[in-house]
Amino acid sequence: MTTKDNYLALSNEEKNQLQLERLQSTLNRAYRNVPFHRNRFKKMGIDISEIGSIPDILRLPFMERKHFSENYPYDLFAVPLREIIRIHTAPGTMENPTVSGYTAQDLKTWEAILARALTASGVTFHDILQIGFHPGLANWGRDYKRGAEAIEAGVIPNTQLSLEKKLMVLRDYKTSVLVTTPSSAKQLAAYVTRHEININALELKTLILGGEAIDNDERKKLEETLQVKIWLHYGLSEVPGPAIGFECARHEGLHVNEDHFLPEIIDPHSGKVLPEGESGELVLTTLTTRAFPLLRLKTGDRAKIFKERCACGIELKRIEWTGERTDDLINIDGVNVNSRQIHLHIAQQLGLSQGSARFFVSVRDEKKFLEVWLPVDERLFSDEIKVLEKIIHKAEEKLFENLGIPVLIRLKEQQTI
């Protein structure tokens, strides 16, 4: 059953002190154990012992996604490899992927984060929670499983199922809470409508969505079709996990877990910190992550911090997140992929020059995928259509393997591209 949330019971002064202590601990660990951070601090003349308040964080440089690839695979880890008990890989911004690690304590931390977010979504030990994420978010599936188990809810772990099988499990196993992405939820709703399924035959009442934002019209349509209440969670597919931000019963923005993350909003061009209420790029600093500390990570997500505290009574800052980005990352079913990386893998798989292909997000039967248009090239052309199909199919498989998203390749005339 749900236990008392100790952080939320603290006074504002006690919360600020705890944040500062955790920030200083994170900085010390990063400085001692991660050459990337230590070298940058020395080069900029930063003395971490002088970080004596939360606003002092503005002295620190930003981290960007390119730093993950540049320090591949383990150079950003702040603990010995023997202490890492889970390793997660996600598409990077360059040739190398992003690799993040977790200690046993990190996993316990995420368990507490997910337990808090699920509790705020009304999930209790009476519920049966079913997890249905894309393979690229398998790590999130494990975190939600641990969080649900912490509040003693029944859990159906993340499993790749067809829509027909997913609906069968929802019905037969009496699922009351479904955790998935907006794209997957839309596919389910379309299937229910197409096959005229009686939604009242299901026990489903709660839909928790992560990985992508959803606008109010889409949200309302999903709630009406599936007869559920939707709760939105915010996280990063790269690092460190889901439910960095979560909705409360008011559904007016997402509460940020400030005891684990420090949020900032900056001008994406100048890097200047913007006041609360202004829209800009969300920057996050981890406070409790031991294996993989992130210091002022530029997320690329456009957001704003609400000035007012929430009427629900949860004393955590709220952000408004609409899914807009300040960079060129593409989000497909919750997985972020960099445009440059797509060009790189296409060139590697098909021997084409970078930039010769065109790609965009397509939707078919509510399912998102990356559609790639390739010019008809003599290096790809073959009199044997079966040979050509084999080349294309192999390239699609390799792109899926490297990017973690479904890919459809089409050959087009050069002038079309």
C-alpha cells in the first residue's frame, strides 16, 4: 500500500536545504569521478566548493546530447562499472548511441519516483496495471513495473502484443490502468471503433500516457472513445527515465519531482535563464542519480514553469509541456531520433551520400513510423526486383535496429525528392 511521501511533508525551507545538499553531493561526485565534468570546470575556473545556493548553478556550463556520444560508452559514469546493475542504450545524436547506467540505489530512486507519480494518478493496490511501450522504451516499462509493485498494484509487465492480443489481455485480465504512449493509445482507440467493441465490457478506467505530448482535442477524443481518465507523464527516452514530471488530479500542468531534478527554463539561443511563466527550453539537473549525473542538460523540449502553485496542494513546481522542440529531434512513439543520425545510418546502410535522402514522420492506422524517400540510384538499381526488395528490406531492419523506430523506405524519382 502507499506509504507517506516524506519529501512532500517537509517545509519549503527544509526542501530547499535538501535540494542544495543533494546538488553539492552530485557536483562533488561528478567532479571526482567524471573527467568530462572535472576538465570543463577547471577550464572555466569553476570552484564547486563555492556553489553554496541553488541559484549558483547558473555558473555551471550546459550539457548537450552530443556529449553522450562523445563520451561513449562509459566515460560519463560516476561510479565503477562493477556498481552498475542496469545498462540502457538509446539513439544518440551522432554515430554512437547514448548509454546510461543505473546502480542499485538508482533503481530504488526510480521506484520511489514512479510510486509517487502513479499515486498522484489515482493508482492503488486495488488496480491491475498493464504496461504497453514501444521496444525503444523498454527501460520505462521496467521502471513502471517497479513503481507499481511498490504500491502493491497488480502488474502485467511490458510485452509486445498485437492490438487484438492487447485488447484480449485488457478484457480477460481485468486491467484497470494502462500505461502506454499517445500513439499506441490512438491505435487502440481506432481498433475499438473499427471493430465496434463494447468498451463497457472492460474494467479500464485510467490511461497513463508518456513519451509524447497530447493536445486537448486528442485527449478528449481518447477519453470519450475508451471511457477513461488520462494522466500525462513527462520523461526522456535517453536518460534517465519516465515521470520526471506528472499530472495531479487538477490536470493543469505537470509536477516536477524537485527532490530529484532541478528544472530551469532558458532561451534556447542565448542560454539566458527565463523567469517563471515564459516559454523556453527545459534544462534539467539530476540530484539523486548516482551512476549518471546530468548537470544542466539541455533537453530540447519547449516548456514553461508556472508561477502559481497548484490548487491540488502538492508543493512541487509545475511545467507546461506541449511537445514542441527547440532542436531537430524527431519523436516517434516516444523515441527521440536526431535527423543527422538518420542521414548517417541511411548513408552507411545504402552507400549513399549524406543528405541525398528525404525523411519525415508518417502515420498509418494511427501508427507512427519514419518514411524514407531514396532517389533511384544505379547503386541500388537492379533488374531483379526481388534483389532490390531484399536490399530495401535489409536496410529497413538495420535502421530499426540502430534507431529503435519502425522505418519504411520508398524509392522515388530524383526530381520528386
